Amino acid sequence: MPTYYQPSAMQVVEKGDKTIRLRITEFETPHTIVEHRIKGWMERALEISGVKSPRATIGLSMASGAHHTEYQITWS
């Protein structure tokens, strides 16, 4: 994240067998389009890594006024 967006901070909130929840806690100018771009980047990165059926969803959104943006990512 910090390579492309500064300042930014992301942390793992929860990790399971085929699921992970990530939280962006710092982002200079949050925007819905950027949040969806990051979501797509996560899905594609998993596909390239050989993960089957990756799916990311945005729970909370800084662009919509939340204190952080949260992504729930699952795969099979």
C-alpha cells in the first residue's frame, strides 16, 4: 500500500483458513473509486497467485464516513 498511496496503513484484523479481513486505517483522501480499485487489485493478486474464486467485499468505508475501510476476502 505505501508504495502506491502515501500516507496509508493497512492491517490484518482476522485471518482464517480461506478468509482474511483487512483494514485500512490511514489514507490521505479516501474515495469510493479508489477503494474499489484496491478491492480489484486484491482479487487479481490472489488469482495470479493461484487462489481459486477469490472474492473481496467492502464492509466499512472511509469514503462513506467510517473511521476505516474494511475488506473481507474469501476464496475456495
